[in-house]
Amino acid sequence: MTLPETLSRRAMLMKLGLLFNGVVALALAVPILRYVLSPILRSRKTSYTDWLTVGSIDQFPAGQTRLATFRNPDVSQWDGKTADSACWVRRINENAFQVFAINCAHLGCPVRWFPQSGLFMCPCHGGVYYEDGSRASGPPERGLFEYPYKIEDGKLFIKGGELPTPGNPTALITIKGKLPCA
Amino acid sequence: MRLIQNIAAWFDARLQLGAPMRETLEHRVPRDTASWFYVFGSAALTVFALQVVTGILLALVYVPTAGEAWNSLQTLNHSIAFGWYIRALHGWGSNFMVAIVLIHMVQVFLFGAYKFPRELTWIVGVFLLLMTLGMAFSGQVLRFDQDAFWGIGIGASISSRVPVIGPWAVHLLLGGPIIAGATLSRFFALHVFVIPGLLIAFVSLHLLMVLKLGINEWPMPGRIVRKATYEKQYHELTEKDGVPFVPGAIYKDIFFSACILLALMLVAAYFGPFGPSGRPDPTIIQTVPRPDYFFLWIYALLSLLPPQMETPALLIGPVIVILALLLLPFIFGEGEKSWHRRPVAVLSILLIAVALGTFTSLADHAPWSPVMDAWSGDPIPPQYLQHRTALERQGALIFQLKQCRNCHSLGNEGGKRGPALDSVALIQTEDQLIRQVIQGGGNMPAYGKNLSPPEVTALVAFLRTLHPPNQTPAHNASRAVDNEVAPTPTSGKPE
């Protein structure tokens, strides 16, 4: 194979220079991309999937639904009050609970519990849910999001470290590795 | 004077910018374009410049952390001389900017300015509109109050619906699994570095093309744009009937820009800064988040679309709109420019304006939202309680206590989510009312589990009294023999 006659020494050097720059750019792009994508590519194990407590189960009388607040497991010092979250805890009987995310399953506004009518109502677009979190009316396509919970030593623990959204309703899927939809 | 001239000459010998600048300023434009219709682009640029200046001024004090942003806005509002005014200028400047960009866009659309050879100018303009809206949204986030906090939640919920990559998009948008410090920091970077940088680059391109291709001439009915002949015709027009841009056309731009700035200053001084509303504390749920003015129509749309339409509309709608705007100059790159000969163009603008206006005004009173405190705050009008039996009054009590009022109004007070019930007895028979209350339906929750049979009886007895005087409530004709639902003489509103 012969080189075309037009490829002079200088043009060749320029192309080599560009190629060299391309390699450097690629090497530079790796840490930059890794940095930008760090919220979704977690190499260090982050704590946001940890169990966190919303307090003793005694503060939730059976048959009632109460607001509980908790501090997120994965916080930085400058988060201020946004590191706190709230959830609705419904104690069905002695050992059965339902822990609902505060966020409406429509677009995430905070729903309010009305014990008299046994309904959750959303102030934004008018989503309404029954006391068991199932959809009653309005724009939501599904019931309220539920956090996984467990009881240990008389305390209620939940996995509430992630904002539940309609596209990610199960909350706390493992982002790394597996497709949530697959 | 001589000294100034010497200094200027010294600089020009080195910079050599004098001649090209003079050439740019004195380039000839068609005489008709020295018009008050051609001032919106320069006004948008003026407001953008003001946004840059006030933005830098705010950044002198603003603290872009989730924990302190809200406090630093309080400091700006209350503790620093004219801090409130700079905030007001920046906030209202944002509204002015969106409005002027939209008006500018309508004007160039109606004047056919997107046609050959200015297709790329239009396309860059479409990106400028998107960036302006991006600035408006990210600016609202930086205000970091309750509205901003839940507004990001809405943004996250929308992004999460993108197929496959949704969950990743949310984490990328929020900078983590929840709305917290990282979220505000990245919106700060977007609002202060990324989008403004792109805006400046795109505005420069936009302006460069206006200069290179010439301002769009005033459209005349019958003067058809053809790719083969347009540039020659335009050149002749500017030669024969042109004026130098400075001062022939620019004086109107200058006057209008000054008027816009003055109006902005007055509005900012009169109405003051936007918020901040309550602290961005996710545990405070007694909040009714509302978007800023230019996003109200989306808020209305999201409430009124049928649930199953929503995700497709949210994800496909913007793509279609943006594609339509980008393809417009390629599909209609030639032909008539004058709005006199483009009825579809004029009607499209009217339709879009009416639709956006309607949605915005609907969102202003949000009839789809339950009124969260109507059950405890709005009493039942007294005339609905006079001359009633004990059972009916008990029903009225249940009506309030079970939050029916949050969605149903009486005497025009209460929620508008469901129908007003002032004359519900005319429409539904007793059996229908009982069924509706117990089973719900038609967007109403079922109350069967939360009302005991006596409560339902009392509630329906009250609802049966809700009809105008002298009009008998609806009754089931097939059961009239049993006299079950014969209207009682005490029912109805007393005169």
C-alpha cells in the first residue's frame, strides 16, 4: 500500500498531533465522565439503602396513621433541613404496618392524611388515596409508594433513603448493575 | 478633544476594530424594518444583559447550599441595602425575558423571518427559547423555598417516567437519591455557568447571522421567497430603499429598550421580590406548592389530562413541539412571508395563545386541587341548616367532618374538584346518592368503609335537602308507589 502523494510530512505530523490530542482527550474524558456520572455509578457502597429508624413502634397506635420524620442515611453536612424526610406510618394491627412515602404517586407533592374520612389528599393536582394507600381518585396511575419496613427491638425501621418517583416506584432498587425494568 | 482622538487612534492602530465596527453599525437595512415591530430582539438582549448584571450582584451574597440558601435570601431581602430590589429585578427580569422572547418569536414567525436564508437563525432562536425557559426553571430552584423543593420533586417525577433510563435520570438530576445539598449545587452550576455560557454563545451566533444575512425585510403580500432569487432581491431592496442601521433604525431599539428597563424597574419596585416562601423542609407537609408564572400552564395540563395520557404527553409532547419548531423553516422555507396570505400561521398563533392563556388562568385558581382546609374553615351556609330535622343537621355535620367540603362547594365556598352540591337533590335520587357516597366513582373516592350505615343515612338526608325552594327533588318514579322518596314539605331553601 502506497501513501497518497498529497500526504506531505507536515500534514502527516498534524494528523499525528490530532491523534495524540484525541488520545489525551479520551484519557481526560474518563475521570470527567466518571465524576459527572457519580450519582448513578456508585463504586463506593453508599449508605442510602440502609435501614433507618423512624422511632419506637409504641408511638404508632394500632388502627391509626401518623406522620413520622426521619433523617436520611446518606447526607452531607450542608444539606440542612433537606436531609430530613417524612413518611406516613399506618399501623394496621400489633405487627402489621404500612409505611407510605410522603410523595404523591403522580408528581411527588406531599400528600396529607385526613383521619376523619380515611383519605390521603394531594394539594397539587388532586390525587386521593384510601387509608391502605390504594388510589381513590385523581391523576395518579397507582397507589402511594410504600417503603419496605422491619421491626427490631420494638423499633420500626424503613428503607427510605431514596425519593420514590413514578418511574422508580419500588424505591431502593439497586441502581448499579441491573436494569430496574429488566 | 485632540487627546481623546489620539488615544482612540493609538488603540485602533493596535486593535484594528474601528473599521469593521463602523461597517457593522452602518450596514444598510431595508427602510421598512426601522419599525416598532422590530424592537423585541434587542429588548430581549437588553434584559438578558440586566439579568447577567443582577445575577452577578446576587451571587455576591447568595450561598448555594441547601442548608443556607434560604437564609441568604432572607439576608438579601431584609439586611442588605436594596438587596430586595436586586432580587426583584432579577426575578421580574426573568418573567420579562420569557415574555419578550415569546413576543419576539411570534413576531418573526408572523413576518416569515424563519424562511430562506434565515433557517439557522430561527433554529438557534428555538434553542435560545429553550435555554431561557431552562434559566427560568433553574432560577426558581435556586430560590430554594418550599415551591422550589417540591418543584424539583415534580421535575424528578417527570424525568423518572422516561423509559429505561428514568431512574438514572432522576439520580443524575438530583445528584443523589434525594433532593438535598447536591441537588442545589448542580442547579447552581447549571444556572450560573452552563446555561448562561451556552446562552452567550448562541446569542452571539444569532446576532452574527442577523448581521451577515441582513434583517428580515417587511413582508409584502405577493412578494414570494424563492431560493434562486431571494438574495438578489434583498440586496436590491437594501441598496435602493435602505437606511444605515445606525442611526436609521437603531433609535427605536434604544427607546424601546429604555422603556422596557423602566417598566421592569417600576414593576420590581412595586411588587418586590418573589418569596422565598416557606423553608425547604421536607417534613413540613402543610404546603401547597405552585410553579412560577410561565410554568402554570403545564401545571394545569398535568391536572386535566386523563391519567393514561399523561406519560405519553409529557414525554412525546415536548419532542413533537421542539421538532415542529426546528423543522418549520425546512418545510416552509419558501413562499409567502406576509401574514395577510398566511391564515393558518395566524390561526395557529391565536390557538396557541388562547390555549396557553386558558391553562394559565385555570391554574390561577386550580379547581382540580382539593381545598385542604375547607372542611374546617368554610362553614355551611346558615340557610341550608334552618328548618331542618335533627337527622338532616347530623348529616350536615358528617358532610363537614368527612372532608366532603374539600372537593364539593356549598354557597360557592369549598373545593371545586367535584361538582357544587347546592342543588344536588334535583339531579340524584336517594338511591343514587347512597350509591355514589358508598361506592364513589366518576373520580370520587368510595366512602363505604369510612361511613357507618347511620352516617350514610344522615348524610343522604342532608343532601336530599339541597335543592332550590319550589323545586322538588329527584325521585325514582318506579318506586313512587311506595312513597319512599316523596319530597318533604320542609325541604329546600327558605325564601
